[in-house]
Amino acid sequence: MTKPGLSIIIPALNECPYLAKLLYSIRQQTYIDLEVVVVDSHSKDLTARVAKLFDCTVIQSDGGVSKARNDGAKAAQSDRLLFLDADVIFPDPGWLKRFIDFVNEKNAELAHVYSIPDHKDIASQVFVKLRNFYTWNLMNTLGWFIFCSRDVFDKVGGFNQKARIGEDGQFGKRANEYTGLWIYSGALVVSVRRYKKEGYTTNLGLLYECGKCYERGDYDCSKCEIGKNQDLYKTGEFR
């Protein structure tokens, strides 16, 4: 059996309406040499059923978003892995083909992209612009879109399952030790619902605090008050 050119891995927990929009946007893409692996963490809604309706491979996983991504990578068949959050959308049918062309041109083994918010209010626009600047300036990856080769994924050891938060940026930092990070100029539509709910300033503060752990190189959320105290900092369903 021929390996697909790309494996898209989507961790999901109670993401039925958002996942349906993402999977529909994937189905519309002109690049079709791919498989989609949805890693469901025993959702109470129709997340798994929606994934099956879109002919995705569906596996179950417990233990948080890092473990879900790692389990998805184990199930994936391709040597190219693309990790997406369940609440993003490809903005047009040619987007993924242009991205793959970029990867091929640069021979990239690690890549991230810019984002545009699904809300047009000023706070959301400003926050996402700041987050894009953070990505470009620090050359980090954020969890809504991380592309890597399987070789790089294996060298890094996958996503850190000791991290409750900030595991996405840590993955990029560690992967940068093996290969350069490419930033694709195309933008993906991302949901800002959690940021609006949790507070934009709170999220910016989290990026700052997680940056300290990056610098120390000791990323274990059980040692950090923000990381281990879910009542102090709530970061969505998966945490």
C-alpha cells in the first residue's frame, strides 16, 4: 500500500461543530494525497461520528493533548505530519497545495504559518497580530498548525506529555535543534473563542511565563504553579 503524501493529525475533545467545518475545508482542498487521523478523547458529543462521516481514521486517546498528538503520529502512515487544532479552517481550496509546494521548494522538515482570527473585533485582530509577531520573532510553533517530518518528530521524541500547557512551543524549540523552522506566509483561519473566554491578557501572560521554562530547558508543568493548577489557569477542554 502506497503511503499518503501527508498525514493530518487532529486531536479533538467535544469539538463536533468546529471539527465538521475543518474537515469540510480539508475535503475542498485540491491537494488530495493525504489521510486524516482524528484523535478523539472520548468526546461526549458527536465528534467521533462526524470524523467517520468524513472518512477519517478515528482513534481514542486519554491523557491530554500531547499524548493525543503522539498517539495520532503512531497511527499515521505518512512520513510527513501536520498537526492541526480542531477549530481551524483552510481559507480556500488551493491553500494546502500552495503550502506543500512551499515545503517541497524549501525541502522543509519543520514549518509553521501565520493566522487570521475568525472574529473581526479589534481585540481579536490585535491579539492575533501579536501572536504572529511572537511566532516570527522567536521562531516558535503554536499548536493550531505544526508541520514536521517523521524523522524530526522521532528525534524530538514527540510532544512532551509532562506539559499541560505550552507543549506546542516547546516542541518547536526542541525541533529547531535538528532542523530550521520555516514560516509560511499564508494564513490559516483560527478560532479565538478560548482566548476571548479566558482573556487576551491572561494568554499573553502565559506566553511570557512559559518562555521562562523554555529558557531553563526544564519543561514540566507539575513544577509550575500555572501549569499544575487548573483552577488558576484554565486553557480549554484538553488541559
